[in-house]
Amino acid sequence: MNDPAAFVAEATAKLRADVPGTAIVAVSGGIDSTAAAVLVERALGDRARAIFVDTGLLRAGEVERVRAFFRDSGLRFEVVAAADRFFAALDGVTDPEEKRRRIGTAFVRLFEAEAERFGTDRLVQGTIAPDWIESGGSLRDTIKTHHNVGGIPKDSRLVLVEPLRDLYKDEVRALARHLGIPSPDRQPFPGPGLAVRVNGAVTPERVRRARVANAIVEAEVERAVADRTIPRPWQYFAVLLPARTVGVTGDNRVYGEAVSVRLVESVDAMTATAMDVPRPLLKAIAERITRELSGEVVRVLYDVTDKPPATIEWE
């Protein structure tokens, strides 16, 4: 995409052709789905409705932030509370691919009901090129199934509309700047949410721990960026690991979980480099996580692996 203005004109014309009636838009609050929603608003106006799903797998304060952002942006949207549905779908599931498939199916079944209520069979998604490339197909190996690609059940009645399908993340950010979307360079957050930052079983209690750890990493990194201690990373987060480890609280032995912290630099998410992080920042993160999750998390690690061989997210 060399010319964002030309892309907007082409995309809105195609949206009008692809959606003769009404449509719903799956939005997460991230840049990809927000850019798609703004394009749809320009193309269809009140013939479209953005649907934001509270899966119970979101970061601290995410629902409130998304509500405020969409309200300020003038987008027509609804928030659907569905935590029970997603935790039920993930009950007993530990395999990362199965998690993503189940989350994708849960989203689609919910969107099918919302589409029927809105009188449409069109679902607009913010799918971008890395999503379908990493999900595999044809001669491509599956790196990881993205919930909005390989997680779509084959019997779905919805017709997918994906205006950003051929764009990479840096191009989407350029488009977002052109569309006037605030903070276009903010870090990505995976569609499956904290489910893929909770290695192993996904339970409300383990998601709570991951949510606290992620909030601490974000707060400490953003403070360090503001102080010019480090440049702004592409992505920065915590992962709750499935291993338990021995720790000490006071004079007592505790047996808690471990967290891995990850900060990476990237341009398009296809490759990434683990950041060199000053030890005082890592120490501050570790001390806060083990203090605020005392007895629950007793060890904090730092992930120094690039992509490849690792992916940016752990699952």
C-alpha cells in the first residue's frame, strides 16, 4: 500500500459492492479491527454495527478503554458480555491450536446470533496478511492457527468481508494514521486475548494472574519509555507458564507459578528481535509481579528469543 488515500477509496468502494445490505463488524479495540470498522463506517454508515465481545480474556480496563474510544470516534457499536461462553469453550483445553480453534468457533457462533439479530449474513473482520500466512493452507505450513482464519468453523453461515486482508501491520498503522485513529502505533494484542498468554489450562483464576502480570509489564515499560530509558517496543507482555516452582515468602516455603516477560522490536510482525532490557527495569517488573501476586507467582523470567525461531506470542 503506497497511497493510503487511494486504498481508502478502493476499499470503501469494494465494501459497498461486497455488502449490498447490512453488516456487523468484529472489533477488538486493536488497530486492525478499528481500521476496518472506520472503513465500514465510511462505506456503509448506519447499515453496519461494530460488535465488541467481552470474552473475559481481556487486559485490565480493556472494556472501559474500548467503550470510551469507540464513543469518542463516533462509531456505532455494541458490547456483548460473553465470558461464561468462552471459559466453557476452553474448559480442560491445553493445546494451543485447539484453544485458538475453540475461541474462533465461540466468536463465530456469537457473531452468527448477532448477525441474525441485525438481519445480515456479512461479518467484517480486521484480518491482515500475517494472520492467514501463519495459519497455513495450500503449500504453506501452519505456524499457528489465527482464530479469525483457521478458527472459522466450516459450517458457518456468515460471509466474511476482510478489507485489510492483503496489508501488513506497518501498512495498517500507516492507514490508521491517515484515518485519524488515535495511537496507531500502540502494541498489538492477540484476538484470543489472555488465553494465549496463559500456557496450559485456561481458568478464571489463571487469567486473573496473567492480567495482573500483563498490567505490571505494560505500566513499567511505559514508564521506562516515558523516561527515555528504552525505546518503545513493538510488543511487551507477560506469559503465565504451566510449570510450578518453589519459592520463599518470609520464612515459609511456597509453591507457585512462573511468569515469562517478553519485549520485542519489529516492523511488520513477520520477524522480531528480543530487546536488550536494562536490569533495573527487569528487576522492577519482577519485584512488582511477585509482590502483587505473592504466593501465586514466585519466579519471573525474561525471554531473549528472536522470531524466528520463536513466534512473538508464546501460543
